[in-house]
Amino acid sequence: MKFAWSVLLILLLPQCFSIGIHHGVYHYYSYNEMVNLLNELKEKHGKIMEYYSIGKTYGGRDIMVIKISDNVSIDENEPEILFTAAHHGNEKPSYQFLLKFIQYLCNEYDKNVTIKHAVDNAEIFFIPMVNPDGVENNTRKNMEPNNCIGENIFSVMRGVNLNRNYDIGWDEWKPWYFTTTTATPYGDVLLSMLGYPPEYRGEKPFSENETKAIKIFVENRHIILAADFHTGAGKIIFYPYGYTNRKPKDEATFISIAENVSAINGYAFSEAGKAATGMEMDWLYDKHGVYAIIIEISREIAPQEENKVEEIVRENIPACMYLINRANEFMKSPSL
Ligand SMILES: [Zn+2]
């Protein structure tokens, strides 16, 4: 009997230990929790908020767009802004922040004249979970099988890095050891063994459901300004280009946007400068003339402490309010 009790104790100990560790760990929204939240917000704030799906992922999840504006069901002649997050599914603070920002706009609209003015004079679009399959599986890439031998042996070969799949510099890949972009899923096995994140760019530009959906969405809108949120690189604002050292012709405007955002959230800023090919930011700017930036909001990919996530939210809500107002200025005077 004594022996049995000690075995039981040993079996139970790790459970107690893990319960202890997980106590107080920050909870990021799951995909289903996001959908429930969007339902609730639409019921309560349907006058200024709506959402809809622009496509399905390999895993059958919806790629959701949220629109916030006055007369939300009407396409008005107002500046359009696009906020995207979770191209990389494991970068959870990125979408968590956008969902908090959406809630903030909904809740403050009737109480805060500044917020009301911003919402009334813009059409604000959000795609908080570009890669919901990656969010649910806590992976950087999506969950496309890639149909290659050994995908079940090396799970890292599964999936495409969605922020390498846009049609901008996509062909300018180099062998895996020279760049962060790999041409085949096999390269990701080597990268992961060397401690680098998986980077497979896909079979061709826009080969993925998620990027295809964003392409069609953007082609049917007139987005003026955009910010794409990421984690893992510290707190820093990037502007184009990221696929080449070539300077954007609107460099002065980008620097002015980045400087202003930096003055608000306190982050550093820099040209992305040959960081990666096939990124949404470069594509939005180069093909659609959108003033697109990336905001990296955390050194840790997904911090577990609530105060760190709260800090990100606190830093970036005012920064995004600035971007909304800046889009409005562009609308009034396109040469700004
Ligand atoms: Zn990222």
C-alpha cells in the first residue's frame, strides 16, 4: 500500500507543478473566442461595427475582416485604413492587440468625442487573424501540407510563411544560407535545426488562401494607409522596402509617419532594408501605393505576463489613432 501511494504521489506531482506554473498565465483569444467576441460586439455596436469572412483557410477557418465606421454598412467616401496581424500564427500579441483596439473603439465611440470624430471620418478595416490555422496550432506558418515527402517526419516542413508569399520580390530568393527566405519546404528543416524560424515562401506568389483573400480584398478597396503587426524583433517600426535596399520614392513621407508613431509609442524606427522578400508591406506600397508599415511590438513572440500585453495595448492604441488621423490628412491633401 505504501508503495502504491508513493507511485500515485509521483504521478500527481508533475500535474500539481504544471498547474502552479500555468496559474496567472496570460490568456490570448482563441479563434472561436475571437468569433464570439465579434458576435457580441456586432450585437451591441452594430451601428459602427460589422464583420465578414473574405475566405477560408486550409483548416476551414474564416479569414475575418472587421470594419469600423459610421454608417458602417455603406461604402462612404472616407479614407480607408487597414490593420493586419498574425500573418505568423504564433505571434499572438499582434492579434490580441487589434482585438483590444476594436473593443476600445466600440466602447469609447459614444463617450469620447475624439474617438467618435476619428471613426466618423474614416473606414477602419482590421484583419486581426490573417493566419487563424497558425494561431490555433501556435505555428509561424499556415497549415498547408506542401505535399512533400517526409512532411510527417518533419512537421516544420508543413505550411507557408504567409508574409513571404506576396508578389513583391518573390523571385529574388537566394539559397537558404544567404537569406531568410527558403525556396522549398526542405530548407525549413535546415533553418529550424540552426535555430532560425521557418520561412518557406510557397509554390508561387499568392499560392495561399490567406494571401489570395487579402489580394482580392485590397484590389477592391482604396486603402491609403496600413500597419501590419508582428512580434519577435523587439519594439520597432519598419517601413519599405524590405525586399531590396532600394529607397521608396516616398521615403520622406514614410520617415514622417514613422517618426510620429515613434514619438507616441516610443519605439525605434527604420527602413526594413532587405529583411525579407514577399512581404505584405512591400506589396501594399509597391503595387497599390499604400503607405504601409510594420510595427513589431515585442521582443518575446508571445509573453505570458499580463502586464507586458497591457503595455503593448497602452503603447499602440494612441499610435493607431494617429495613423487613422494621418490617413484623413492624406485624403484631404494627397501630396502630403
Ligand atoms: Zn512576424
